[in-house]
Amino acid sequence: MAASYAVRRTINASPDKVWAVLTDAAGYPEWNTAVVSLRGRIALGEKVKLVSVVDPKRTFTLKVAELDRPHRMVWASGMPFGLFKGVRTYELRPNGNDGTEFAMAEEFSGPLAPMITKAIPDLTESFEQWADGLKQASEG
């Protein structure tokens, strides 16, 4: 089982436009086929509740740990004492052609990570869907 996942896309839209899509929690189900629902406000220090198609019976509570509009956002969750931690990082960089280079990565760490990641399904397809949906919604 991988301890991290990553995806990249070139999006033909400005970082501001991509950021607007990426930070609109209520709009996620419209463009993101990897997400069943996302509730909450995407703002620094806030918590969002994510239900994924990978495990639709489970709700993940994620803290918006970093927010640097329109360049970088970090969502984090985990167990007490750092026993297990998941950190998802979104990065947007202008590509010089009024477009955006988008990158999303998630890393799992902590002493319990080797055991817990065995139970996490492969997120590769979910990451691809996420990035493709963001690209389509931002360019549309």
C-alpha cells in the first residue's frame, strides 16, 4: 500500500479561477466525481466533512491547516499524539499562458501509518477523477 499519492494537471484557466472552484465546498458534487459530499467552509482553521466515493459510508473530518490564496492549501487529519496523520496539499502555479499548473498530493505518516495504509483502498483513480473534474470545471 502506498504511503502517498499525487496527481498533476495543466489547466487552461487562471489560478484565481481554479482557486474559486477548488475552494467552493458546496460546488464539489457538481464537478468532482470522486466526492459524494463536502460540507463546511473552506477557510483557514475551519473543518470540512468529506464523503468520498472510495468509502461512502465514512465521513472524513479535515482541518484546513494552510490557505495561501491562490497558491496553496493544505487539509490535515489524524490521530492523537501523531500516531497517524494524513496531509493533502494542493498547489497552483501560473504557467505563463494564463493557465495553471495544478498539483495535489497526500501523504500518510506516523507510527501506525504502515498498518492503517494497508486498509486504505488505492486512491490513484480517485486522485485522477479529482484532477480531471477540477480541470473541466475550471476550463468550462
